[in-house]
Amino acid sequence: MNDLDVLRQAILNEAEGAAFYAMAAEKTADTSSKEAFGYLKDQEVQHEEWLRSLYDRLVLQVASSSANLEWETLAEIEFIREAELRKKGKSPELFSQAGGKFKLALSDMAVFSAGALMEQASIDFYTKAAASTQNEEAKKIYTILVEWEGDHLNQLNEIHENLTELWIQEQDFSSSPKL
């Protein structure tokens, strides 16, 4: 798979992720879950935009046979990434409240679990892509995306674990089954 093939697949992966989280946000009745899914959808849309930008630049490189075009948005992406890590807004507050803020709904639990699987698949995909590309710009963006998707994975796993604990507590596993 060449860089353009990898990017086409990556763009599709991010578009599918955005559609998945948009659908989950639309279906849930829980406000906190709706916010979390909306946030994740927005993140996937942003990733797709970056990948499309890189794809366009690589197409230009191939067309012009220029090996050294600068990708000006890489610095912008790194800046946004750092800002997200420092941000004390919606994402950190939202995901840190998993144990108490989210209402227990098995369908939302399933979405958080499926989302974690999707994020792990993205991490694996971008890790492999970074290792196989010869293009330094592509390698940098894949590495940034591995870190960012890792943050999503950790957040989703934490929410799912907390909701699982709540679900177990609500079950009546203390009484003996009637035989």
C-alpha cells in the first residue's frame, strides 16, 4: 500500500468514526453521552480534514515531482494538539465525570465499548502507516494521530469501566438464584 492508498483508507476510517459517533449522539437520551459522542465526532471530522489536506499535498508532490514541499498546517496541527492537551474545557471535564455524570444505559455502554475498539484499530492502522511510509510529513501526522487516538481510547475505556461498575452495582447478584 502506498501513501496515497493509506491516506484514502485513513480518510474513510475517520469518516466512518464521525458517522458512528454522530449516530450515537442522535440516539442517546443521556445529555452527557450526547456531549461525549458529539465531541468525539468533531475530533474525527478534524482528523479527516487533516488527512485530506495531507492527501492533497502528496498528490501535488507526485504531480510536480517535488520531494520537498512544506506542509504548513503541520505546525498548526501540533499547536492545536498541544492546546487540546492543556484545555480545561469540554473534553477533560466531560470525560473526568464518567462515574457520576453519565446515566447508565446499556446502549451507551455498548457504544463506548465499540468506540474503544475503533480507536484501537485506528492506533494500529496509524502505527503501521507511520512505520511503513518514507514521507516524513506523513510519518509526523500519523504519529500525532496515534497519540490523539490513544487519548480517545483511554477516555472511552475509563467511561466504559466506570459504567460497567455502576451496572454491576445495580444488579442483584447477592441473592441466590432460584433453582
